[in-house]
Amino acid sequence: MAVQIGQKPEHGFSEPLGLLTDCHRRIERFLSVLVRVADEVRGGELSIEQKQAFTSALQYFRDAAPKHTADEERSLFPRLRAAGGSEVEEAMAHVDRLEADHLRADRLHREVDDLGCAWLRNGCLPKQSAERLCGLTRKLQEIYEAHIELEDTWVFPLAARALSHADQQAIGREMAARRDVFVRPVR
């Protein structure tokens, strides 16, 4: 069940669209941990392994996932909007939905984090809170499933076609900067 936050990605910052896709795989894995542990234990006492996995998943969504959202909303989506063209214009309605998904997921994650931290702190959750946690994690899984599918199959391939090499490299440098990683510009 252990999933490490620091797992080495398949892509580097010089391949930002691939790195965003790698991030989706981490989101799916960590979300799977939240759903599975919440459903299996239902607020009862966590085993050491469950506690470690659940803690790592909460930490991922607290610390790393907001950087992924910023990568999309501050770096990718504005450049995609600026690229223009009929295909990009058609995609913009979907990008608006993706940004709304980010807001919905952020609200749900805050509540999951509050409930999850209470569970970890107290060793158990009242039945109503445990049921709420299960419902929230399943709702997040539902949101992410559609969201990731749209980005991986349409938005990212469109960005690969519509954005210049320079734009993609700038996105990669911005992503690195959000993580305090220095990347030399690639020409």
C-alpha cells in the first residue's frame, strides 16, 4: 500500500506536458489510498501501514497537488488561451470546466484533510464523520476521473500541438520554480 511522495517522475521539467501526466498518475494513486483506507477502516483504528499510507496521501494533496493545479492554471491554460485557433477556442469551454473542477476538488480536499487529520490525531472517527469521509473521497475520485481523462486525452495533446517549444520550456521552468528546482533553459 505504500506510495512515496518523492517517487521519481518519468518526465523532467523539459517535458512539462509529460510531467503533468505523471502527476495525474500520482493523484490517482494517492486518491486510491484515501478511498481504500476510508472504505476499509470506516473510522476505526488504523494499522501502522494504513496510517502511514493515509498520512502520505493527505500530505500529497495538501502540499504537492496545489502545485499541479497552479501548473495548469498559471502556466498551461493561459498559454493555451493565447495560442488561439479554432481547436483551442473549442477547448476553452472545457478548460473553464477544468478550472471549476479545481475549485470543487480544493473544497473537498480541505474537508477530507480536516477529517483525516482528526482521525489520525484521535485514532478513530465517529460513524457520521467516517461516512462523510468515505463519501468525500468517492466524490473526489469521480471528479478526478473525468477531469484527468479530459486533460490526458484532449487538453495535453492539444497543448503539445498548439504551444511552441519555447512556451513549453517556459511552462517547465515555471513548474520547477514552484518546486524550488533550478532548471537551465533548453534551447
